[in-house]
Amino acid sequence: VNFAPHMKGPYNHPSTKGLYGIFNDSFPPILDGVTLTVENYARWLAEKGKIPCVVTPWNPVPPQCSYDVMRFFSLPIQSRKPYRYGYPKLDPFIWKRLRDTDFRLLHSHCPFSSGRLAVYVKKHRNLPLIGTFHSKYRSDLKHSFRKAPWCIPIIMKRILNFFNACDHVWIPQKQVEETVREYGYEGPLTVVENGNDFASIITGDVWNHKMEAKRRLDMNPSEMALLFVGQHIWEKGIRTILDALVLLDGKLNFTMNFIGNGYAAPEMEEFLKRNRLDSRVRMRGVIRDRDTLSDYYAASDLFIFPSPYDNAPLVLREAAAMGTPGLLLDGSTASEVIVRDSNGFLSDNSPQSFADSIRWIHNNPSLLRDVSLRARATLVRSWKDVVDEVSGRYDKILKDYK
């Protein structure tokens, strides 16, 4: 009763042939980097005439897209709202719909419930399956199962089984290989980068665009504008940012915007009030309008991202597209693409180090400008360009598959 009336899928269009199945456990209205990847894959594949079908857990908000979305039974994850977990075994319809859909190729961006459905279709239809390794899944599990840690090795084994069932495993950047090997996967890996839907927003002078964005958001150009975009979870190094802001208070004229949501948000707000930072630090929540979000990126001077958790964060490249370089944790997987003081900045893993780095960057405005331009030149690639590459890889996989 919950999900069937809202389902949309190719089973309503029996004449549709050769769909490209894109499987993932999150889809709008949930917003994160993997969701954006799936959205852009589907959008640009459709533009190229490769008809996509997204398979994802049911959400009470109906999908708003021109392509087909096949949804299956889900329940909310209480510890990670607004995320939901799919339970296909409790869905009496999804299995037949998958068998009856004329898929041509399968690509799963998640090893959990949607990934297992992709493996099911592969086995029943003898189709090629690609799996993309996006996240450090063990870190997610440690938070979700902190009261039942014995579950973690069981689920990690299932994750490994998923990737072993794939014909091809893709990673978004080279250093992610370390994590994949740590999890026990021994097969070949292919690096396929992520794209950026902000790549073409700035067409004229970068600094004029940034100043106009500050004006639109009523931000004081004399203050150093700092930004974090992403899930508000401790695993992303948010505690380091908060402690660094305390150290900067009274020593630097700054503003800080946090954009996103997550389980840590209530504690963050309490921390800001307790340390009397709530007048200069704003919790903006989720910003769904992409034009508004691009303005926050552009209006900022520095993107703060001390996460040891992320593999290849889209937010770093989105910030770079808007002329805002990142300050990242030195040695993190995310920092692989950063050349120190060339297309971004690096810091040691401590609040004092991040605070010192922010003050040093502020005191070197000409360097900040140069790094901003090099970040745009080296870290920004459009999703259209990425999916052109993906489309060619799909064609070769289909040609070679036996």
C-alpha cells in the first residue's frame, strides 16, 4: 500500500527496449554526492539516447524526472535521517518487475539493497554489471551499528561479495584503491572520475561573479567567508572545524556557513551557542536550489573540508568550479587531487593547524587568488564530458561481454 501507487518504471512501458539500469540506495529528495552522480548519469545518458532506469528504495516524495524510476519497499534509517534502507524481500512486486524489464547493462553505485538487486538481475538475465565504489562503508557501519559492532564484519563480507559479483569495478580516483584493497577486493579497478554540474556557470570574470554572489547573499566582503557543504556527521571532521573556529574567534574577521544536515547538527548548534559563535557561524540546512547553492560556493573565500572519511567528494570540485579552493586534511584520500598551495591547501589533523592555515591563507590574498584559478583549471570537469566517457565505456563493455 505504501509504495505501489507511487512506482514509476519501464514495466509500464513494455515496448521499451535496452534500458541502462542505474541502481542506488539514495535518490532525491535525499541529497548527497552519490545521489548527484546517479542523477547526472541518468540525465546525460538520456541526452545521448541511452535510456536509463533508476532502481532505488521507495521514498514518500515522488520522483521528479523525465526518465523511469523503479522503487521498492523501504523504511527510514533512524540513525541517519533522511536516509532509507530498502527491503526488497518485503516487496512482493519488485522481483518480477526486474525480470520483466529489458535491461541492457547494469551499473550499481551502492553495494547494499539496490546492489543486491542488480546482482539478481545480472544472474537471471546474464547481463554485464558495473559496480562503483563511492564511500568508506566501514565508517558508515561503525556509526550505524555502534550498539551492535558484531554486525559490521558480516555486512563487510556482503559488500565484498557484491564487488566480487561485478564484471567491472570503478573508482572515482586512484587513491581509493587503497580502501578497496583494504576491504579485500583483489580484482581489476578502473578510474572513472566524477563530474560537476557547476562547470559552466561562470562564463566571465571569476572575481566579478564572486563579488556579485556576495552581494546577492548580503555577505560582507571585508570578512573572510568560510564554507562547509556536506553531511553533518562527525566522521567528516566537523569537530575539527568547530574547534578551529573557537581558536579563530577574536583573531580573524570571518563568517562561516554550514550547508547540509545530519545527526550531528543539534550538537553543532549547541556548541556554537555555548561558545558564542552563533552570530558569525550559520547553520543553513539543506539548500536544494542549485543556483542558490552555487552562490554560497562563489561567495566564499575558502572551502573547509577536514574529512578523513570521503573518497572523491563532489563538493570539493563544486567549490573549485565557483572559484573557491579547498583546505583539506593532508594525507586523506580526498586530498589526492590537491597539490599543496597550487590548486588547494593542506593542513595537519588538528584544530590549531587548521586555524593557523586559515589565518595564513587570509594573510596571503594574492596566493589565494592564484590557487582559486588553478583549482578551477585542474579540478573541474563537466558531467556531460564524464558521461561521454562513461557512454564509450558502456559500449565497449557490451561489445566485449560474453
